[in-house]
Amino acid sequence: MITKRLVGRGWQLGRWLPTLFIVAILAGITTSEWLFAYKDVAYGITLALLVAIAIYIVVSVTRIKQPFADCAETLALVPIYILFTSSLPWFFLDQQFLLPAVYLVILALCFWHIYDRKLSLAEVGLRRSGNILKYILLSLCIAIPLGVAEYFIIRPAPASPAFQFSYLLRDLAYMVIFVGIGEELLFRGLIQRELTKTFGWKWGLISASLLFMVMHLSWRSMPELGFTFLGGLLLGYIYYRTKSLIAPIVIHGVGNVVLVSVMPYLFLSG
């Protein structure tokens, strides 16, 4: 029987309630993103706000075990990220600066969380791991075919009006520095790390990959969801094995460059 009892300050949660709490957070984020993508943006934003508030209320008024509390507060970054990126008045920005501006918000949230939790950059994977050149070369060998494969799934429009070396360099900087670092730090360095500490590496890897998949619902493509889940598993496993975000960042960033800045120009006639 699952019970709650008052112990000192706050309620002591029963044995299974902390796990159900984390599952409820993941379900709330999934529903929020589904509403945002398929139903009504306002509903999605509202639910994201409610999920974030609920997380902090439960963590504040209950005596939940620390690993679960840490995991919940880390997951709260996702609905906060949804709120910031969906509700800020981005229309005043030039389109070419929109992507770095959005991901600067994500990076700011991640580094604020790292500072608040008193984590080191090495703890979240921002460190060298072995021969950095070897990791980069291996990452390129993985990233390029992944970018090609994803292109044939979602067929995105070209990122720039024409294929030029200057645009390619700009997109490479955007995708590696902003998207690659931002998403890998959030989903692997913070979320997967906490889920792994709480539930073990297998469930941590699967849960973080599912959440990564959920955040791609806006593409409205089932094949893309399958691709991003498998991609999340690959990136997460590399992070788990190397304890470094270098390879995941390079794979993620370069793969996106191939996806939106190279492949569309090779198939413009199609």
C-alpha cells in the first residue's frame, strides 16, 4: 500500500510515488509538446507552464528523495525552455539571427542550472576525452550519413537563398556552437545524466532519448520521430561510454549542417 505521512517539514512520499512523479513529468512534457504541434499553441504553452509550476511545488513541499528531486528539477528545464522559446517576441529579430537567439536562451538555462547545482563542466561532459582529433574524425563519419538519411525523411527547405561557402561556415557555427552544444548539454549532459543517476544507465538512456524524440513532434512526421529516437540512443550511448559531449556535439551539429545546408541544394531540381 502506498502511503504519505507528515515527517518534519513536508510530506514523506511513498516508495513508488517518486517514480510516478518523474513519469508524470515526462507525460506532461509529451502532452504539452503534442498540443503545441497538433492542436493549439496556447494550450501547449499553458500546460508547459503548469508542468513547471507543479514540479517546483512538489519538490518544495514534499520530502522527496534527493535523486528524484534533482531529476525533477532538471526535467523542469524542458517546459521552461518551451515557455521561453514559444512565447518571447522573436518577430523583432532578423531571421538569420533567430536560431542563435533561441539557443542562447537554452544555453543560458543550462548554464544557470549548472551554476545553481554547483556542477563542474567536466561533470556534465564538457571536457576532453582521449584523442580529440580522433573523436572529431569518427564523429564526422557518423554525422554525414545521418544528415543525408534525415534529409530524405523530412526534406527541409534550404537554410539560405543560395549555396555559398560563407553561408556554410555560418551554418556550421550556428549548428555546432548553438544547436549542438545547447541540445546535447540539455538532453545528454543534464537530463540523461540525472535520469541515469536515478534509474540506471539503460532507463536513463531510453528516457532521455524518448524525450529528445518528443521535442521533434513539431515536424509532424512519424518517420522523423523514429529517426530522432534512434539518433538520441546513439548520441546518448556515445556520451555514456565516453563521459564527454565532444562527439555528440560534433555529430549533432555537422549532421544538421548536412541536413539543411548541403543536401537541399543537391536536390533543388527535385
